[in-house]
Amino acid sequence: MSKIKFSSKRYWALTRGGIMEGLSFRTSYFITIIGNFLYLIVIYFLWKAIYASSPSKTVGGMTFYDTLIYLVLAAALFNLMNSFLIFEMGRDIQSGKIILNLLKPMDFQVYMFFQKSGGFVISFLMTFLPTFLLVYFFTKGSIDLGVNLLYFIISIFIAMVINYCIDLFVGTIALYTHSIWGINIMKEVVVLLLSGATVPLAFFPETLRTVVNYLPFQAIYNTPLHILTDSTLVTKNYFWLLGLQLMWAIIMIAFSRCFWKFSQKVITVNGG
């Protein structure tokens, strides 16, 4: 196969198309915002009770508002990064549409990323940003905003790349199983737990936390939220965290691309 030339105009057209598609489903984003608000209320009373029963004002080094901010923004990040790529790949593999995507004069993995990028932009503006502002005012400005906000945005982008590569890897498994629903559920449980999205990693036992820190999952949710909420971090800490996150992004890009390239050999359409 001849080398595919990268065209910024070509991929920007995919992003623009994704934005237009996202704008046509505005109601779903408003429902998501309402859902995040209800989640904020549930989390507030749940963790309020937990901290009320604790003899200390901090648990795992986190105050009540630290935990509240962390968990609600983790849920908002999940909504931001959830592109349904795995289900789409599974459906395309079952129907044979995957062949049409492979015939396009674009790198498949890059094509799929930019196809989803417009949805990421709309989701950020219409769900994550309103949720962030809601949390900020609800917690009476407990988040110290400064240069950490810039590093946080950079960290979110890197986290999206890592999450995309994991989804691409899991979606590729459909080439072997032809069914992805159960595998995707298992993937969601593992990622949400080991990334700190369900329970902050600060609450994990020390041994388990040490193991999790050597896995890529913590770079998806825990690293961006740690950058945002930890006011003790200085410039070298930010660069260290972003450097580790970038390392995982490079590893996951290489790993997912190698697995996809190897797995293309087993593609079958209508028994062909």
C-alpha cells in the first residue's frame, strides 16, 4: 500500500463535520449537564456523610471539597472522552463497513480520531465547561485557578489521546470476537477503577496505588485532576506529570497501531 500523505485540510474537514453533527444534537448535551448536576448533589451528600464520620477533616490527604471536585470533574471528563469508538468499530466490523473506511486515502486510526474530534470540541464546550463552572461556584471557589489551568487543558488533550488508543485497541479485538459488548463493559470497569475516576487514587491502599501508578490508566483521569486540584505543585511537578503522561501517550499510540496493523490480516467480510 502506498504511503498516505497527511493533509491538514482533509482532517480539519472531518473535525468541522463532527462539530456540525454535534450541534445537531444539542438537547443531549443539556441532558448531560442536568445529569452532572444531579450527580453532584448525590456525591455531595454521600461524601458529606463519609467525612462527617471521619475523625479528621482530610481522608487520604484530600478534604471534602477536594474529593467532591475530583469525582464530579472525573465524571465530566468521562462524558468528554466517551466517543463510542468501540461500539462503532464493532458495528462496522460486523456489517463489513470497516472495508470502506480502510479504502479511504487516509490513515484509518488518524481518520477515526479526527472524525471524533469535532464531538470532543462540542462536548468540551457544552458539557465539561458548564460542569466545571458549576463545580467552581458550588464549592465557593475551592479550586485555585492560575497557571495550573493551562497545564490542565494540555493534560486533558494528552489524556484523550491515551483513552482513544485504549478504545482503538479494544475495538480491534472485535476483529477476532465479532462481538465487543462484554469486552467493552470489562474495559470500562477496569479503566474507571484504576484511573481513579470512581474512587480517587489517594484512597487506595499504598501497595495498590504503587502498582496503579505504573499503569497507563491513571494518566487518563488522575493526572489531569491532580494537576488542577493540587495547589502545592510547582513548575517542575507539572512538567514531570505531563512528561509521564506524554510517555504513556507515545507508548499507547505505538502499541495500538502495531496491534491494528497485525490484526488487519484477520479481517473477513461476508466470509471473504
